Amino acid sequence: MPVDLEKQAVNRAVWSAGKWDRVADYVKETGPRLLDSVGIEEGMRVLDIGTGSGGSVAIPAALRGADVVGSDISSVHFDAARERAEAAGVEIEWVEADALGLPFEDGEFDRVLSTFGHMFAPDHAQAASEMVRVTKPGGVIGFAAWTPEGRTGQMFRLVGSHMPPPPEGFQPPPMWGTEDHVRSLMEPLGVELSFEEKKNEFLEENMDLYLETFQTNFGPMVMAREALGDKWVDLKADLDALFVDMNEATDGSVRIYAEYLEVVGRRTE
């Protein structure tokens, strides 16, 4: 299916904004957990979709002996990714690629993975189809996705309430964090699924640093600020209040637990 070039350009702009590498470590533990769940053996060919700067899945998978490709719709992250890979002593192939049209052969990978990456592709059915297509029969697809009711899902709803209405047919990314939606996408493609709810722990020294780092470097937040102009102050006030309310630390630091769904699926066809 041809990729919608207009949507592709918008998605690339969102994820090119800010500096993802500055916020990447907030979710760095989700990747190794996912690798434990899918099983990684030396020499396996692994694809990390929405790799960013590689710290969650791509580099940890390479450290376990996998032959890794890190793909992302925006190549601006790859300088930081190469620096991280060099520091870790691993070699990874970095490829600019849209999750809706992956430039890889059918059945090329033993493991196809994503942590909060592919879920932002605007066409969920097409993203699911591409993940399955490039997975070997008998291979495993694994991903982590924020749940709609979880704390990150709440944040996205809050941001959406301040933004203009989304285009017709828009599918909220946290739908990937619901079992029924994932089953509807992937079971017809011959994927046997299992699910586990988990939590990511967002940690920072203090709330001011967390708010500044997140709101000036996370691509969707940067684009929201640009789109809202003078109205950004209203959203910022609501976001600040939301994060303060979510914080479970009592010593001046930040400890926010955000719920996500870990999905592991085996391609049977």
C-alpha cells in the first residue's frame, strides 16, 4: 500500500522536533524488559522500529549478540545513536524508514520490536501489516505501547484537548495499548498474541528540570508549543499541574509511574 506522503511529512516533522536523545533515558528500561520477553539469541536479525537514538532496544539487543537494524522516520536522531553505539562497543545499521512502508524484504527479521515508536504511525492497520510482513514465519513481534487510561495516555488526552480537532479517521496512538485493538489488527494476520501490563518509572532530580527537559525536547510537545503560540501558556499550566499531581516522590525529586502494555506476538503463517 502506498504511503501517504502528506502524513509521512507531518510525522517526520513531529519526531524531528526537539532533541529525543535528551528524553530517551526516561524510557530506557522498557527495551531490555521487552528483549527478555521475546528472547534474543546471538546472531538473530532484529529490527527496532522508531529506534530514536537506540538506547531502549537497538543497542541492548546488539549487546546480546543480535544483528540489529535501527529504523526511524527521522534520521536526525542517528548522530546521537551512533555515539551511543560506539560508547557501547556495538555496530548497528541505522535506516531512515516509515513504519507504514518499511524498506525491508518479506520475512527478513527474527524479531521485530518497538518501544513507543510504531504506535505513532497514523495508519494502525498498515503499521501492523508491515511489522508482520518483515517478520519471519515463526518469528516474534514485540512492542510496548502506552495505555489510554495510564498516565502518559492522560497526558496525550490533555494535550489533545488544547489542540485543533484531529483529521477525520485519526486513531489515537494509545489505542495500541488496548488488547482488543491489537487483536483486531494482528490476529487476522496470523499472529498469536500475549499481553502483560507494566509500568515505566520516570525519574528526575527535581520537577523543574523534568518539566523543562520534557517540554522542550519531546517532539510532540515541541510541535504543540509551536502550533498553539500564545495559547501554549494555558496548556503548559495544565501539564505542569498534571505532572505535579502524578509525582509520587516526596523528597523534591520526580518519580512518575506510567502504565503501558507489553505485547508479544508470534507469526504463525
